[in-house]
Amino acid sequence: MAHADNAAVIIDACDYYRVIRQAMLQAKHRILIIGWDFDPRIKLDRTEHANADESLGDFLLHLADTKPDVPILILKWDVGAMKMLFRGRALGWLARLAAQKAIRFRLDHAHPTGCSHHQKIVVIDDCFAICGGIDMTGDRWDRPAHADDDPNRTRPNGSRYGPWHDATMAVDGDAAVAISAIARDRWRRATGKQLAAIEDADCIWPEGLKPTFQHVDVAVARNAAAYADWPAVKEVEALFVDMIERSERFIYAENQYFTSPVIAAAIIRRLEAPNPPEIALVGPLKADGWLEQMAMDATRVRLAQLIGRRDPGNRFRIFTPKTRGGQDIYVHAKLMIVDDRILRVGSSNMNNRSLGLDSECDLAVQADRPEQVAAIAALRTRLLAEHLGATQAEVAAEFERTGSLLATIEALRRPGRTLALLPVARPSDAAAFIADRELLDPKSPQAMFEGMTRRSLFEPIRRRWRDRRGRRALRGAVPA
């Protein structure tokens, strides 16, 4: 837990890229970028008055030239770096950056085989930090409008990509110091070099970035697999389960994947308890890539069907967002709101990898004051309005009238820009085989190499049912 004087949730990469560019311009001591991916060819600021020819690489070279005493440290997951081989001029750009004395680009290999470094963190002067789901790479930039034919939704090679929804969170103060400690630890593990903490730096807060919260405590939750002398950390899983168990009225979540049986079991427990909440999960129609579709999409269907059999009130729904013209919007955000009292934004997906294998970092705020509750409610209203093609006033009025998250969504679903119910079709035999044995979504480094027959998607849920039957049998065996 750490205090932030200011904290802001940033929706979609259009605003994120503009904000992070402005923050880096204000740096006086150090810029530290931690990413799953990094592409110097992308354009950061694509607003009307921006320099249309300036790439991320150009911008970093400009910083290195004008601020030679401000080191720019970039750390990227090593396995993901193989993508650079297929990105044409990207390798040349990296060579140009590496030739600058102020810029250090390193690959992060300090992880078990098969693990992904999935954190997306930027820290400026140890006093401003952004942590969430957005990398500085291609296919991420989009506006909240998610227009069908936005001309700026273009890759560095000129090809087009589809609508993309994402989220991240900016913090300052001690919360930024806490995130810096995580980022500096990763740099030390990857390079063997210890970065000193920056003391007494002048506060940075980008102009035009309106805080969502002021004077708020922020929880920082991590995941990391055990490696070398470093123990495993599983705070991400604990936070997911705790948020679900604490829910009273509703859970609104946006996530790229839903394949974790641990999270599914927590949802079932809450739905079977008295006064269950409504749960709306917003995700992409399909995962990105054939292999991921085989593993992730089939598992999501299997878990949704299992939850449905324990949900007679139909209080659990999965929606996918559509553009005005009917295109699927890819949901990459990792965001969760419980009862307008707990907000979570980070890099963690609702899958096994994020809960036990990959490195992750999430931020959470628990509202303790009325203005904080109102701020989270306003964020939920904004997101629903964005996805439903409605005004925020319409969403707020409908929620006030019904008091129901699901009833609000159903009342405002309409042709065009909308939230569509996820079609639940029976997966193919091959997809079901991959999903049920978690072949592409292991829970731990050890699970990657277990025999396929020893692994089962439903084992955490079955174990819960066995434990519950055992407790009932024990109570029946004890005399009254």
C-alpha cells in the first residue's frame, strides 16, 4: 500500500501515448520503461497538432540529444524480442538508439522457461509512474470512439488494424516510488545492475491529465514465478479472489481472457451464496491468433457453461463490444470494478499465466470517501457509455432507475455500437482437448512439463466441491 497525491485512469492508447510523451519531456533524472513489447517505429502523439512524422524512436533520440544527463532505460521481454526480426526497420532503429550514450536497451531473460514478462510500466524520476495494459508498440493506438475507419489506426508498415480498447493508470507520490522499486528490481534481475532510488525529485504531473482520485491509498499487486533465488509472488490471484468474495451488488470487469478455474470457482462460490451480485464481463469476441483462439476461447466457453449451471438467476454474463458498423472491438484492458467501491487496473489477465507464471503488476483503489465512490461510479458510467454508444447521462439515469448493472446494459443495447452477448458455441474436439488440459495456459513453470493426463482445467473447482462434501459428511458424523 502506498499513498498517491494524484491517480488517473487513462482509457485507450490515444490519451496514454500523449500523456506519457508529455511526462517524458518533463523528466530531469531518469526514464525507466518496462515492457512486454516495444516498437520504436510507432507514433506517440497522433492528435491534430502533433508532428505527424515523429516516431517513438525520433522522440527518444530528441530526448537523448536535448537531455544527455537523463538516462533512458528500456527493458523488454527477451522471447518477445524475436518479433523484431519481422519488423523491417525496427532492428535498425534499435541500433540507432543503442548508439546513444543516454539510452540503454536491454532484454529481460530472468524468468523460467516459458514465462512471459508481461508488466507494462513507465517510471519518470521515481515520482510519476504509469502501470497498466498498454505497451509502446504497434496495434495499440485507438480512440474511445473506436471508429470503423480511423485513418490513424495504422501500423508502421502502413497496414491497417482493427479497433482496440485498453486501459492504464497513472500515479504520483509514494505510489510512484513503490512502482519504481518493482521496475528497478526487474532491471537488477535482468542486467545485474542496481539503479539508485531518486530522492527529492520535483513532482511531475502532465498538464491536461485530470486526476480520477486525489489523496488516495493505492494497493500494488504482483505476480511472479519462482526463479533462481527469487520466491514466487501470487498477490494478483489473491486480489482477484478477494474482490469477487467482497462483492455485494455487482462486478464490472474488462479482460482479454477468462480461462482461470480459480477465478471461475470464486465466482461460483459467490453466486451460490446468499444475495449474489450481478457480474458483467466484457472481453473480445476472439483471442488474437489461431493458437490462442484454440486455447483461450474454448476454455472461456467451458467455464461460462459451468458457471451457467450454477447461476439460476442468470446473473453472470459475458459481453463483446461492437463498433457502429458492426466490427468487433478487441478488448485488451485489464480492469475491474466492484460495487463502485474497489477499482483495479493493471496488466493481469484472468488466465492461469497471469495468476501463476508471468510477471504482472496491478494497481487497486478501495474507496473510503464519498467522492472516491463517485469517481469510480463515473468511470464505470463512462466505460458503459463508450461500449453501448450511449451518453453518460443515459447510462447514469438508467442505472439510477433500475439499480441494476445488467438491466442498464440490456436497456441500452441497440443496433450499431453496442455490447453483444458472447455466443456460446460448442468448441471443437481439438480445442476442448487443449482447453481441458491447459496446454497453452499453464498455472506454473512446473505445470508446463507435467504429463497431459495429470492436468485438468476443472480440478480447482472439483476440489472445492470435494472439500464441501467432505465438510458436510463431517458435520453429519458429529453427534448433536
